[in-house]
Amino acid sequence: MIDTKHLQEFILIVGEENIYSDKAHLIAYSYDATREHFEPDAVVFPRDEEDISKILQYCNEHKIIIVPRGAGTGFTGGALPSSGGIVLALEKHMNKILEIDMKNMVAIVQPGVINIDLQRAVEEVGLFYPPDPASQEYSTIGGNVSENAGGMRAAKYGITKDYVMATRAVLPNGDIIKAGKRTIKDVAGYNISGILIASEGTLAVISEITLKLIPKPKLTKTAMGVFESVSQAMEAVYKTMASGITPVAMEFLDNLTIRAVEQTFHKGLPVEAGALLVTDVDGNLEDDLDYQLQTIQRVFKENGCSEFKIARDDKEAADIWFARRNASPSLSIYGSKKLNEDVTVPRSALPELLEKFYAIADKYKINIPCFGHTGDGNVHTNVMVDGKDPEQVKIAYLAIEEVFQATIDLGGTLSGEHGIGLAKAPYMSMAFTDEEMNLFKSIKKAFDPNNILNPAKMGLD
Ligand SMILES: Cc1cc2nc3c(=O)[nH]c(=O)nc-3n(C[C@H](O)[C@H](O)[C@H](O)COP(=O)(O)OP(=O)(O)OC[C@H]3O[C@@H](n4cnc5c(N)ncnc54)[C@H](O)[C@@H]3O)c2cc1C
């Protein structure tokens, strides 16, 4: 718990206008997208890297907990001050794009830059920053790096980690480090930037990020395939990805999800279909896009696709994407409580994974609608129950454990994009051996011997 003396010290560092401990601020910074909430003792808005360094140094000396925070859109509680302490909010002052280097095709940004602002700024000069989490309008690049966020374009372009070339960061003792360079190649020393990616604010506060940019493709086309069964659609996914062309997106909705979107929005979706696949291709030549779409159509048809629709214009493309973009909120028709996981398996395991999920749903007599980024093997698995019924909630958690076990058995991971945070911490021992967990803990200790930075996350405590 911090006291008046500590608050006075923080005021000396950041100024009175950048530290708050009034109830309104404490409540505002007690949430993220999990619906859990934990109030901090204070909220501090550092103005620059030097402020962060001084704050961390002081907190380390006085064993005060610090929780870094971007926009607070995390789905696993990473930015929640579950053990009290100070929330270090980076979105207010540290939100500048510092440089767009056209010659080397890199951008240098502060951690609080909103993802879409970076995308727009680089696209204005003909460049492209592909990682596009669905939270792109509000999540920060610092949060994206700390969670290794993915998005709709990951099937072709990869995820945040594929674009991070270097990071500046402040260690818990206040030391400032620079990890990585503005070079394509850099094999000198440990890959510290790589360790910071997806470290969920537990190792250091990221204060500056150097990101790779690529040329912006000129053309995009969208198509949709209708399948009788999920297993046919899942076969089509991995066979398309191995067919010699690489679609930008290969997104999936199962029958329960199609029905939920249709019941909510009345868009004329094929409610009898077992699954829909939505795909985008891009490039610079019409002929190239046509070739990609012909290849996808052929593979889809070989795997039971009954209808293949290519959007003729932007409006038709938006109509096709509507169902996928509105899948998540529509699922509330199946229950007030949703346990939404983002498990990921090697793509060829998708047919078996989905079969196992529906068997779990049958066993517990609940609905588990699934949709997601199947081009990356990433399935959003939604265990839906009545949140007011404690028995149902208990069943939901039993089902989730089986969802994780099925995923791990197929060589998959607990999280493809949302991270571990608080929500998935209890399941880490299912996915990692004691030896592996001990290695994680020793890395944490090397960075943060006093355990002041975002403790009790990722199953490390
Ligand atoms: C509607 C919605 C859609 C979403 N869609 C996607 C999606 O498509 N793909 C996806 O991957 N995620 C998605 N997310 C989850 C979330 O947006 C991402 O995890 C995002 O990267 C979090 O960014 P943030 O700025 O909100 O970070 P926060 O939630 O504020 O923080 C996340 C974690 O990062 C740490 N952190 C933040 N900034 C720093 C820093 N500078 N230094 C050190 N640690 C830091 C925090 O301590 C915390 O552990 C979605 C969330 C919502 C609400």
C-alpha cells in the first residue's frame, strides 16, 4: 500500500497533474476487457522514458508494485492491478509516432500509439503495418507487443512479433536498455526483444518500439465458401494454406455462430450450413488475385464446398465480412456467461480439434460455438452458459479444462493471441512442465528480483 510520502515522491517525478488517487481514477483504471476489477492505489501517467525510469527505480527501492497499462483492452487481466500498487498508464503522453524511415522501411513509436493511428500514418506514405487486432481502433502498440497480438491478416502476414525489430525498455531497477537494431539481421547477443514480446508487462516497461514496415499491396479481393460440415471446412483450410498460394485471411464460423449472427442481424446467412469460410487475397495485379481465388475455389470444392461467392465490389466484401466481424457479440443468445478462449493448433489438427470440442459440448449438454482465424490454426472457442446458474458455471469451467487438454494433446497452445494474464494462469501447469515453469520463473527473477513488476500474472508466482 502506498502512503502520502510515496505520493509526494511521485509528484516530484511526474508533476501533480500526472498522478491520481481519487476514486474516479482508481475505478477507471481497475478494469480491462475481462470484466474483473481490482483497484490500484494510484494511477501515474509518465511523460517520457526518464519518468518511467525514475518511477521504477523508486518503486524498486520501496518494493511498490507497478502494473504497466496500454489501453486496457486485454482479455486476460494482464493490466489489472490484482495485487494493488500503481498503474503506469502509457496512453496519455507516450503516444507519438517518432519516425517513419522510408529508406529502411521502419517506424519508431512510443508504446501508447494506437494501432490504427500507426496503420493510417504508414499507409499515407505507401507503406503497410499488417498486424490488425480487432481492437485496432483502441489497443496500443505497447500492449500489442506485450501480448504479441494477432489479427485478421495473420495467415499471410504473421503477427506482432514478426514486425518488432527493436525495443527500448526500462528494467524494474530503472536501467534503460535498447534491445535490437534497425537492421534486417542482428545475431549479436541474446534476443532480449524476443523475450519482451508477449511478456505481459512482467519483465520491463517497453518505452519505444522499432517496427518493420512492408510495401502496401494495391488490390484486395474477398470470397466466401459455404460448407456442409465443419470437418470439410477445416480440411479445406489447411489444404488451401498448403496449396501454393497464401491468402491474407482464412476465417471460420461454425453452424452455431452462423445461426447466432442470423438471429441477431437477419442478413440472409445460410443457417443450415455446417460452416462458412471467409477469405481475402491481395497483391498488385488483377491476374494474380484471380489466380489465387481460382486456387482457393478449387481446393474448397474438392473439400465439399457447396457455394463459393466472390465479392464484386467493396459493399459485397463488407457484407461477406459482416458475419465474421459480428460473430462474438451475437453469441449472447446462447447464455449470459461466455468463457472465450483463443486456443491454437497446427492447422492440420483443426478437423480433429473441432470434433473434440463438439464432443465436450455434447457431454456437458452446453453450446460451444466456435469461430476464428483458422488460417493460423487459431479458434475462438466460446463456452456459453447461464451466468446466474452456479451449476452451469461450474460445468463451464470443467468444459474449458477439457478444451485446453484437447488442444494440448494435439500439439497446440493455451493462447494464440490473448495471452495468459490472470485468466489462464491456473492452466499453465497443464501446458508446461515444472522444469519449463522454473525456467520462466528464473527469467522473471533475472529481470525483476523484487517481483515489483506486474506480479501474480502468467502463473509465475
Ligand atoms: C473487442 C476486442 C477485440 C480484440 N481483438 C483482438 C485480436 O483480434 N487479436 C488480439 O491479439 N487481441 C485482441 N484483443 C485483445 C487486446 O486488444 C490485445 O491483447 C491488445 O494487444 C492489448 O493492448 P492494450 O493496449 O489494450 O494493452 P493492455 O490491455 O493495457 O495491456 C495488456 C498487457 O500488456 C502490458 N503492457 C501494456 N503496455 C505495456 C508496455 N508499454 N510495457 C510493458 N507492458 C505493457 C500490460 O501490463 C498487460 O499485461 C481484443 C480485445 C477486445 C476488447
